[in-house]
Amino acid sequence: MAISKIDSDGITAGGITADSLNIGQIGGRRNLIINGAMQVAQRGTSLSGITTGGYKTVDRIEHTLNNLGTWTSEQSSDAPDGFANSLKLTCTSADASPVTNDYMVLFHKIEAQNLQMLQYGTSGAKTATISFWVKSNKTGSASFGLRQPDNSNRQFTPSYTISSANTWEYKTITIPADTSGVINNDNGSGFQVEWWLNSGPDFTTGTNQNNWAASNNPDRNPSNLGVGGANNDYFAITGVQLEVGSVATPFEHISYGESLALCQRYYYRMSHTTGLNRPFAVGYADSTSNAYGFTFFPVTMRDQPSAIEQSNTASHYEIRDAGTTRTCTGVPAHANASRYGAHYFFTASGLTAGRGVMLRASGNDGYLGWSAEL
């Protein structure tokens, strides 16, 4: 759509189109990253002693760690102007000389069906841009990666530079259109976005690839920033935005409620850290010692969760039964789940078969969680 008029400042705008403004469309969201402002941290705001990978604090950012020191992850209030939070990783036990298969990487995986507007694998494939704010005590070149696991298994692995230590810096990277790679239209991983902190030589001996190429591990971290080579090394990031177009636009802020709902498609946790006797579910007693409950998820999850997460301590849970509080004799256990809700069981003595019951928290550490992460 071309704009053909004189604006309020008297400037002719006849050549301006939606594409040249880098908005791609008139309405809807630009940012393909979920929780790019690091607002949501359902699992908790801080975790220390991390030696293995997984989702630790801030939602949708996976810590991919293998044999490279010990770390603390936190949703930090240290952030550039316009942001309230960042994700900060601090090394508490260093690995000064990483060897083969040692690595620390941050991943953000994007659902393939959310990337169809890029038109990869066609002559109309679109250029995209990723932007983010980064801060570290380390300076120099760092490796960024974008992997496309569907079909041809391709990757784009340019570098960026951190110029000043302990300073928030804004980075933008233009991602070339890929007319060869094909992103499936499904709920699997279409893009894996990577920020490399450190690794061994099996990931550093190649070269940064500024165009799409076949997947190749040595090309994934040639510009090794080396965070974690010394105690107290850190890496912080926020304001992550991936959008169609060749120019980065200002970060698209959305409300906390919108961001939380988007995150809950991949992970949902019922957590009661502010008081006791908060309910998790209602259900019924199946026998004198077993009860069943059901939780409806607030949004449809990406896929069926395969298990229930809980604190592994029975004393964190209790059953309310016709005015009587009964201590759970075991932690709640998974029965089955769909994308819409979960059915699970819990145990206590002295129940009455057929009577309605309520499962609730008896301690501040009680929680139930379900994961459908990519």
C-alpha cells in the first residue's frame, strides 16, 4: 500500500510503502520472539548451582550447558532504559580451558507454523532482522546463530561485537532470505536462535557464516566470547526482537498478561509462594487413600505434556476433605494430560470414596507444572 499525500510537515510521502517502513503489515505483532523483554519467569527469578542444561528462570530461554562450569541464572532488574528486566547468567565456577563437547549457549526456539510469513524455500523468501540488548564483562567478537532444523538442516552463524565492558549495547543482525530451506507448517521447532557464551574447539574451529549454509558444528561459535572462563564472568540480554524486513524497528512492548499467555503455551506452572492453603485443583476420592484432580490450562498448550512437575516433597501438599485437612502421603503424580488440561492423582489416609476433595498447598514451595517446550 503506497501513501500518496502531503503530511502535516509538508513532506511528500508518495514513495512510502508498508515494506519500506519495515512493518510488513498494517496490523498485528512484528516480534516473532516470545518474552523478548524477559518479563515472565514462571519457574522462578533466580537459580544457583546450575551445571546442566534446561529451562531455569526466564521463560522461553533454554540454558544449553554441558561440562562448562557452574552458573547462576536470574531475572535481573539490571536493564537498559525502557526495559524492566534482563536475563543474566553469571559463572560461579569457571572452566578456563573448555575441551571437546563443552558448551554454554542460550537457545530460543520458535514454533515453525509461526514463521510461514518468511516464505522460506520459495522465490519470495523474506529478509528478516534480529535485534537485542546485551551486556557482559567480556568484550570482543561473539557468535550468534540461527538454525533451521526442518528439511535441509541449515544454519546462519554471523558474529557481533561487544565493544565496552559492563555496558548495555544494542545489536542488530540482518538475516538473509533463504530460498532453499523449507520451514514446515507444524508445531515443531522452525528456528533455533542461539547466543554462544563459550565452548570447546569442536564448535570454534570453523568460520562465521554470513549466509545460510549446511549445518556444521565448527562454524557455530568461531567468535568465542569466552564467558565462563573465569569466576564472575557474566552475560545479560533483553529486548530481543525478530521481525520481517531489513531494518530493526523499536522494540514492540506488550503487556505482561499478553506475554504470560504466550509463554503458557509452552510451560504452565501453578506456584504458591505467597501464602499457604492456596488451591491447586478440586477432584474426588477414589478410595480411602487415593484421590483424583483435574486442572484446566489457561491456554491451549503447544503439545501434550508428558509429565507433571512438583516439588518432590509430600509435606508441601495437603487435601481438604469435608472440613478436614489431611496430609498428603505422597507428592501429586501424573495420570494423563491433553493440550487443554491435566488429570492427576494424590494420596492421603482416611478419605471417603466418592467424596469431593480439594488439593492445595501446605507450604510456600508447593507447585505443579507442565511443559510442552520445543
